Amino acid sequence: MRCAAGGAEEGNEVNSMKKYGFGVDVGGTTCKIGLFETTGTLLEKWEIPTDTSENGKYILDNVAKALKEKMTEKQIASEEVQGIGIGIPGPVDGDGEVSVCVNLGWGHVAVAKELSGKMYGIPVKAANDANVAALGEMWQGGGKGYQDVVMVTLGTGVGGGIIVGGKIVAGAHGAGGEIGHITMNPHETEVCGCGRKGCLEQYSSATGLARLARQALAESHETTVLDDVAEITAKAVFDAYKAGDKVAAGVVDKFAAVLGRGLSIVSCVADPEIFVIGGGVSKAGQPLLDAVQKVFKAETFAACREAKFALATLGNDAGIYGCVRLILE
Amino acid sequence: MRCAAGGAEEGNEVNSMKKYGFGVDVGGTTCKIGLFETTGTLLEKWEIPTDTSENGKYILDNVAKALKEKMTEKQIASEEVQGIGIGIPGPVDGDGEVSVCVNLGWGHVAVAKELSGKMYGIPVKAANDANVAALGEMWQGGGKGYQDVVMVTLGTGVGGGIIVGGKIVAGAHGAGGEIGHITMNPHETEVCGCGRKGCLEQYSSATGLARLARQALAESHETTVLDDVAEITAKAVFDAYKAGDKVAAGVVDKFAAVLGRGLSIVSCVADPEIFVIGGGVSKAGQPLLDAVQKVFKAETFAACREAKFALATLGNDAGIYGCVRLILE
């Protein structure tokens, strides 16, 4: 060990060597992997299948194999890798451990520790996939430049991720940012996927939007282009909305009213600088943002009313970006 | 400057000297002040009037004077004080600055910097009063031993403070934890103090409980002990409830239903380990906790359902405790 005068210089040299990071976003079907420079540049991305056989016992081995192959191919030494971040589709505790992850067939898995052990001891951090996506959008996406971000993913369901001061709010039970299950309507009669009734995602997801549209069609006597659509999807509704269809406008208004009110509730808890909206439904773009923000501004507690709204920009790559951001903390 | 061998020892000596902290909870009428050991022991507390004349320009001078007098009396040197924490009844930014604080008559005041300047450069941190109260309850009160705490103050209104990983979620606009203004009922016709309609605090505060009771009395034909009560207060309702009065039971059920549902919403955002319930209404004690927790367990997203509930224990001292915890971060 060298000391004193040489120390600082050597430290800088060591840090500048740590120029790579890996992001691994584990899904139920595929694992997305990204090789990044720690500056935030994505150098390469690829996918491997997620092998959920035998309770997912091969998943981390397969990830380690893929990472090692890439390191060999690129001639990257383990000393050059600052860390590996991994996103898991289920709750992950602060030590990077999973108690149970139904989507992967896992019971208890010490993800961070096990993967590090398989990867020459390179530091590994693990977190929930929705939360790392939020972190990714904060770092290099729609929330770039902000530290207090709420990411809202409008897909089949409604996912969320809360970032406070640049850090994920994971929650004591791994359910931080589960905003899709905020009860918006205690009088709802249909049941949500979670077994409860009246959750935000019953209205403001792709599925929810189609459901609202089917209800409107059943109740409305107005002619609408949606009458001629083979299958009522979120896209069909937004296409009709953009074309000026009145029934579609009513549906989008209802969708935006529930979502705008839902986010006004979130702002009374977390008070973010910016909401970043992603997921399939967000492809509707600016008209969607405008409709939601209009309700939000009208219904939100005065102090939080000026929160900004932006579209997510990283798409399915948000997770791998966030995984790498995780190891830079 | 000494070096190497002697350094560590000297460092410990310096730290062990920093054994005191002051907590200052500034209210619109009085400032509560506490002298603490940094271990968490409250040595002495007292109050001084808050002089809001001339836009509150004397407030920090008066605080500094009171602190200096106490230091002289107790023969405490400034080197022995680790810091001063100050709670302000309004939004405070991350640098301890206030943009405007109506309750004190203040426009922009760099609270932390100014008070430190008046106090021999002793480090000062400032934060919102509801948030420091939450921090105090986490440190030495009902939430002791937990790091992810939501404090709910049921007083004239409903206040809140969110603690994640032991730190205050202040919010981008100083409105983190403003859970009293979550919209619970978009169909409400009466107006909340904030100018909107259907806020949690319209139902779950002392005022809200009395309002619900008056509504029940107007609608009910049942005999109730509340008929003979001169003034319908939260205390009168809970007294009648404990005595087995049916009308009061209906009112408390409604109160608990809204509050339980409100906290279930909060748990979908922040997912705390524990809710700590304080404020005047919390004097109703365990029966109140039981009623709220019953609704919470029935209505909350499965992952968060096991959150604990406890009563606040520090009362009006929570703020000064939290102020001192603030300077130990």
C-alpha cells in the first residue's frame, strides 16, 4: 500500500479505470442487458431468454454468462467495471434480496450477493424493475435534470416509481410507488387484478381506457368512428380522439380526469418536480399530457400545482439505464 | 494542524465535546425551545413569544438571544453545541430558506444561514414544522426504531410528514406529506380551507369529525347522548362512542372509513413501516387506532397491508425533538 502524496493521484487513476457499468432488466420472458459507460452512454444492448424452469434457478447463471462473454468480446477487465445493476419484476429489499418473485419462480434469492459472487466480486445492486425504470428516466430520459420525479407507466396496468432526492423510494414492503392501486372510486363494482375495487389502473391503463370506451359505446346513442372499429384498444380511442370524435373525447376526458386526480393525490404525498409519463398509452403523446395536466392543474393543492409533465423518452431501455444509475449512487 | 497518529484521538475528543443540540419550533404565537443532549435526552424546554410585528423581523434575533442566555446560564460553550435545528410553519427549501411564510409575516428569509450568523457560526438546519414533528416521533416517539414513517396529525386540520430512510420527504414545493389535502370525495359540496372540495381534512380532523356529527344529528331520528351536548366537539363524539352511543358509533365509523382509506392511498405511494397518529383527536387513543386500522387492513393493497399503527407519544414536544434529530444527519 502506498501512502500520502501518491494516494490521491492513484485514487483518480483507479476511478478513471472504472468506466463501464452493466444494466440488467430481468423480465418474465427476456432479460434486457446494456453495456454502458458510467457517463451515461449506452454502448451496446442485447437480450437473452429468461429461463424460468426449475424455479428460475438458472437465471442468474445465464446473466453472469452473458456478461462475461461480453467482457471477453470487448476485452473489458473486471477492474474496469464499476458495478452491475439488476432490475427484478417484484419487490426487492434494501440489501438487494428478494423474498418471493412469482414472475421468475423465485422464493428467497439474495440477488445482489449471488450475482456478485458469480461475477468476480464486482459490486451488484438490485431493485424493483418499475423503480429502476423511474431512475433511468430521471438520469437520461424525460426527467433528466430533476431529482424529485414520479414516473407513471401506463401499460396493461398502471405502474409507478417515486424518486426523491435522486433516490428510489422502495417502500418498507417493496410497494413504494404502487400508484396503480390507489383507490379512486370506492363505489366501483368491477374487480381489479389485485382483488380490490376502484383502483387507478382500472381506469387509466390501456385496459382501463378500452373498458371506459366499451362502457361509453354501450351507453351512447351518438354516432362514433369507434362503432366501426373491430377491437376497442387504447390506440383506437386516441386515434378517434385526435380525429375529433365526440364519444372518444368523452372517454379520454374521463380517463384524464381519473389520472389527473390520481396524480394530484400523489403530489400531496411526494410533491415531485415532474411527472414523467411512459408506457404504451403514452404513445398518444402531447394530447394525452395536455388532457391530464389540465385536470391536474385544476384539482391539485395549490403548492404542488406547478409540477411539470413530460413524456418518457427511453422506452423499454429505461430499466437498463436505471440499473446503471443505481450502481453510481 | 496535527497529523497521523494523534488525529483520530483528537477527532474523538472533538466529537465527544459536541454533546448539546438546540431544537426551536417556531409557531405563530410562541417559539418552543429545547436544550438536548445529542443522545436524545431533553434537558430543558421553555417558550418565548413569537414577535410577528414588522414582518417578523425580530423573530430570529429573539431566538438567538434566548439560546445565548441559556448557554450562559448553563455555561455551555459554542464548541459544545453540535447544531441548532429550527422548525418553521411553512415551506422550507433544502438550503434552509423560506420564500414566504404567512404565519410569521416573512417574505424571503435565509433562516439557517441567518440564525447561524447570529449564533457564533454554530451549524443550523431549518425545515417545515410538520416534517420535523414527524422526524421527532421517528427518533424518540411513537415511531422509534423505524426508518420509514408517516406521521399523521389530526388537529384542526390534518397534517402529515413523510420520513423515508430516516429522512424527511420535503417535496419539490415544500408540500411533501400534505396528506390532509388528498381529495377523498370529488362530489363534496362544502369548501375546504384550501379552497378545494373533498379534502381528507374535511372529514378526518377535529373540525371534520364535528361536522360529520352535526350532519348525523340532522339526519338521524335515533336518541343519542349527543343531543344533550352543548357543543359538538371531537372529544364529545369520542366520549359518546366509548359509552356505546349508536349515533356516535356511526360518526366514528365514517371518520375512520375516510381516514383508513386515505392512509391506504398514502401507503400506495410511500409504503411506510408504520403510521404514527398524533394531534388532538389522537387523544381518543386505542379505540381510534383500532377503527382506522380495521378499515386500512380491509382496503389496502396487499403488499402494504401489514403496516403498523401507533400513537404519537411526544405531543407538542415532537417538533423540538425533530429539530435536534435534523442536525444529527
